[in-house]
Amino acid sequence: MEKINGGKHITLDTRKVIATCLNKGMSAKEIASIIGVSQTTVSREIFKRRVVSQEGKLPSNQFDCLDCLHYRHCHEKKLCGRCLSKDNCKICQNMQIKYCRLFTKIQCKIHTRFPFVCNGCNKRISCQYVHYSYFPETAQKNYEEVLVKSRKGLNTTMEEFNDINEKTTNGVHNGQSIYHIVNAYRFNVSYKTVYSWINKGLMDIKRMDLPCAVTFKPRKTKKKEYEYKENNHIDRSGRMYSDWCNYRIKNNILRYFQMDFLGAPKKSKQMILVLVEPNIHFVLLYPFERKPSSKVSNIFDRIQKDIGIEAFKKLFTAILTDRDSLFSDFLSLETSPTNGEERTKLFYCDPTASNQKGSVENTNKQLRVIFGKKTTLSNITLGQCQEFASHLNSRPLASLGGATPCQLFISIFGTKLLHALGLKEMDSKNVKLRPIK
């Protein structure tokens, strides 16, 4: 049989079908199969939208005992404590139910289980109890009233809203994302609801206070061939992006790092080397001096000295980077200076294909909250970079199911390696990502 409802909200026509089926005495399963919803939806709809169509006709006061489940077998006497009669209390015209501890009102079973209404009952004409009925027009009106009411106002108390407003404002001023704040404080609303409140102007912070809430226009620049002149003579055979794809599959590489520099003004004496593990979004930051004697391999040598060659090989199984001339000496990056052993494998993205290392590009965008494009990085120390990385790695991320990169890193490599890298796990409530001065 063709389904009427099609998975959408129940309409007036559907409710008319329900009423017709109830009058015919059909079961919830049969009704559900006709209108295309679950049996639970049918039962809930009838129970929520039913109305009293007839009050009970049983006599009150002195004849309330007739409405008791134990009436036929009742032999209670002198319940009120005043009567001197030897007869049972149930035949006393002055009897009041409040004195009887055994009184149990008779209820029709139809009202407590499906169909919950008297629409299809063949005893309703002579029945003396309360009648419940399901009327499609009345049910539709009730549904519309509830629908309008549910979409008005905020679904929270004033105290809860003020608490959310205060903590969200403080968190945004500390550079935390809305998802981060909602996850850290366990609000009883979703992060999308908080975004909605901000967009409607209900909170103290405004949309422009959020780091990525503006609209970016496409840059009007001329197309040019993006390639470093120094790279023209370098042979990267076996280290191209296609080689990386094959190497990753053949060697079952699950964890690797993407590498890039965070650019700085020309007058800045330093840049920041950014390493990102894309699967868990784990970030490492290192200052890099702009002078001829500086080599990226020196940073790798220092990491190896801090954590050991075995831990280095386990952590940096492979590295994917761009064709920056500072990364051209791949042999010095791949080889340990102590024994000449291969410690990692370096691969290069294609020119003008930043999407091939999207995680580190996205991290650089987030780092701009801390290091503005015009910020001079000359005085940035390794300790500061490690502090910034600890804050970044302690953020709950939606892509990780609310977990932090630190938590996943510890579960894979352990706390000892985290500390050997100079990082620490922080309370997510204390994370601060403010612009440096």
C-alpha cells in the first residue's frame, strides 16, 4: 500500500486518515503502514492529541463506592469512626471516599494502552466512564499551537543564558572557538545554538568578534608560475607527490607530518616552522632564524636529540612539504647526523597545489590569530613556540569528536614523548589564543 506521509510532519489529511482507521478499530501497526510512519509515532500522536469528549456519568459523593475496583467484595465497616451501624460502609449514604484506604478508581483499559481513545469502542454509548476521542481538526490546531510556541523565545532560563553569555564572551576574548567553549563548559545547548544567538545579536559578543566569521573576497592577482628559481636544478625523483601516494599505500603509513613555514615580514629576523600531524591535528612550532647558516635540518637534529632516534622514527614516519628552497636539502633532513641512519622520508607537493597539504595550510590560517601578517617574529623564543603549541593542542575539536590533539597524541605515543617535545596538556578552559604584541 502506498505511504501517505512520506517521512514528513503529520498533516491534517494524515490525521483524518488516523481518525478513520481508529473508527474502524485498526491496530497501530496497520495505521503506521498506511501513513508511512512508525507505530510509536502513531501511538504518541493519538495520546498527545486526544481530548475529553464526555465526562463520567457515575454518581458522586455518597455513591462513589460504585466507582471502586473492590466494590463487590468490600466489607469495610466504621471507616469514619462515627457510625454505630453494623452494615458495610459501601451502602451508607454518608460514606466519603477520603476515609477509605482501599479505594481504587476503576479505569477503562482503553485509556492506558492503544488506542487510548474511545473512537472505535462498541460500548461507548452505554459506558459510564470518561470518554476520550481523537478529532483530526482539534489535533491539527493543537499541533500548530505547539509548533508556534516551540519556535518562540530561548529554550533556556535567564540564569543559564547569562552564564553561557559570560563564559562565551570570556572564551572568545581568549581566542577560543565557540565549539571549544561549549565543549569545555558542557553547556546544555549546542554550539550551533550559540552561533545563532550571536548572529541574532542576543549576546555581548558580536559576529565580527569571531576569528573566521567575515567574508573573504577573491584576490585580484595575475596568474604566475609559482616555483622557486633555486629548484630548477634539483632532482626530486622518487619524492614527488605521486610517489608519496604510492609510498603511503605500500608501507601502510597511518601517521605522518605536513611541514611549512608561517610567513613573516621581510624585516623580521625569524620565521616559524610549522609541523602538523593531519589525522589528529597535532601541531609543533619552532622558531627559524633567517640567516645563511640556518638549516631546517638543525631543528630536526635538535628534536632527535631531545626524544631519541627510535622515538623520532616512530613519530616522523614521513613528511610532506612544499618546494621551498629551505627544504631542498632532503638528505640532511632524512638522515641522522650521529650514525647516518635514515630517520624519516621527505616528499614534495606539486607546484601551486597547497591543497595537497591542507592541514598545515589551515593551521597557518589559525596561527594568524596569534601571529598577524605584520607581526615581527624576531624575538620569538622556542619556549614561547612550545607554549603556543600546547594551547593549540589542548583545544577540543569537532573533527576529533570533541577530543583534543593532546589527548589523542598521549593515547598513541604517551605522556613522556609529549613532555620530551617540550609540550604539556592544558585544561581546555584555560586555553588562550591571543595576538602577541
